[in-house]
Amino acid sequence: MARKTSFYYSFLVLPADQRRAVLAVWDFCRAVDDAIDEEPSTLGDLPAGAAAVPFWRAEIARCFDGAMPATAQGRRLQPFVTKFNLPRRAFDDVIDG
């Protein structure tokens, strides 16, 4: 998360693990939002536009099912899924949004 966001400084007061979890969730959600909003040719190897929806659904499934995530965002998020009992439905809602 960049310092230019209004959230950056508020996260500094969190304990380190919670701060890393919040940043992992933020990064995952940004990646999903960017992928769905972009044209297919702008994201390199990752699918974009409508093709991004099933890709990110599979990625969140890997995060919650203990499989190896395909993206850096998924790999950063996965350890916090069980540690903080993150709700899968919230991530599905982000993908649907």
C-alpha cells in the first residue's frame, strides 16, 4: 500500500501480523478489481475483463483450500485466512462486485 492512500498511516498502529494481513487483503482486492476493470491485453499473463472472474474465483479457492496460490497476492493472503478466520464470502463478494 502506498503512502499516498489515506489508510496507510492508520495501519501503522496495528500489530505487525494484523498490519500484514490487512495489507494482504488490500492487495488481493486491488488485484481483483484491476483485473476485472482492465482490457485483456494490459495485464500480461493474468486474465482480465470477464475472463478474470473465474481465474480469481479459483485463486481464492486455492487460498482457502490450502492449495498453492498462482499469484503473489494469493500467496501473501493465504497464511492469514486461517490465522484470522477470514470469511471466504467476503472475497467472493469482491470478485462479484
